[in-house]
Amino acid sequence: MPDCTRSAPSTTAPPWQASLGLRFEDDAGTTRLTGREHRGPLRVQKALYPEGARTCHVIVVHPPGGVVGGDRLELDVDLGAATRVLATSPGATKWYRANGKHGEQASRQRVRLRVGPGAALEWLPQETIFYDDADVVLEHEVELAADARYIGSEILCFGRRAAGETFRSGQVRQHTRIRQGGRLVWWEQGTVGPGLAAGDVMRSPLGLAGHSVCATLVAVGKPLPAALLHALREADPTLGLSQVKNVFVARHLGDDSEAARACLLRVWQTLRPHLLDTPARVPRIWNT
């Protein structure tokens, strides 16, 4: 979940192998960052408390900024009982084209999140941009205690619209799994890319339907009341909303990352007070 840019990524430099492990514990009502281990260029600089001691904000930084073929990023986040954490990134993550060097074509990211009893995690990175010809594997695993709460979002941009680039080749493979109390409550996997053997997911009405930006927010916790769901649909008819028991999902398709971000922001601002009993205060880093 990084920012900065690796200018003119080299096709000869060795790939990055980076990992970050974070541990949070409750200290008499204050969520403290008690464990921080990193290898390679992936880190958190400090714990922030813009909302007070109960909720800890962390900004995950990947100094090289861009990710090239063969790079591997691993993030492990462990929340102890009764903690509250909001994790985000300083800017867009950029996945460059695969270079085919070092015997590894794909770049990979694996995120493992564990949320203890009575704890709450908001995993809200800023947008992800896939350059044309990128080959990317994204794995996202969430383990929740039976009464833990979770809000996670992603904004995926295929090609650089501002530069006039489309996603004409390459592929993005995703695997997302959420368990609560040991029970699987959400499982999603798929491969997105133009001209794949299984069909052109970029253009299919069952895929991106010709759009270049897709955004998803998944929340696990107490179900939204019907009135709140109706208000969200009335406020933004472009949203696709669904709820199965205690899992809520919001989806947006479009061609503008700023519009997608604004769309998910409205959902988060409505959802957070209900799910976490906390006002939705926008992190300052999102406005820089």
C-alpha cells in the first residue's frame, strides 16, 4: 500500500522482497503499536491518534513506490483484543509492466490480517494502478474473532487513464478470503485481463463491462438496517449493494479513480458510525 514513484523502473535491477509485520495491543483503552518488524522497503513510520487514544492510525509506506515483475510484498497485521486500527497508504500503488527478468514474471502481494475478540480493523488503502502489461497476483486473507469487526476497501485502476493508456495486455489475479469465528464468510477469486482464454473479462457484462476502474468495500459486523441500505441506494444509484447476514458489500464500476474514491468514501462515512459506533473522520493523508 505504497506511494512515491520508482522513476523509470529498471529491467536489470533485482526484484524487491519486502515484508512488514505489525502487532497492536490494548493498554487501558489505548491501542498501541507494540510490535513492528520489517524486511526490505516496507514500513510504518509511527502510530497516529487523530481520533484519540482508542483508535490507532497507521500509514503503510513502500518507499520505492512502484512494483515491478518479480517483486514480492508481504504484510501481516495482528490486532489484540479490544484494539481499533485504521490502516491506509499515502497515495496510489503502482504496478509496473512485467519485465520477465530473474525467472519471475509476476509481481505479488500477500496481506494477512488477524483481528482479535472485540477488536475492529479498517483496511483502507488508496487506489491501485495497474500499468499495461502488468502481471500481478494479489492475496488477501482476513481472520476475525467471532465478535470482531472489519471494513476493507480497494480501488483498482486498469491502465493509466490520464496518460491515455489502456490495459491491453497482462493480467491481475485476486484471491480474497474472510473468516469469522473460524467460519468462511467471504470468498472471492478471479482473473482480470483482456483477451483471456475464459473470455474478455474487461468487456464482459459479467466483468468490468468495458470500464477501467472497479471499487469494492466489504464490511463484516452487525447487519445494516433496511432504512440505511435504502438511503445508500438513493444517494448513489450507480452503487451495487448487497448484504448476506453480517457481510455487507458495495461495488462501483466506472472510468475515474476520483469518482470511485468519492463513492466509497460516502459508503464508509455512512457505514462506520453504524458498524463501529464512531464518527467517520476522514484521515488527513487522503486530502494531501
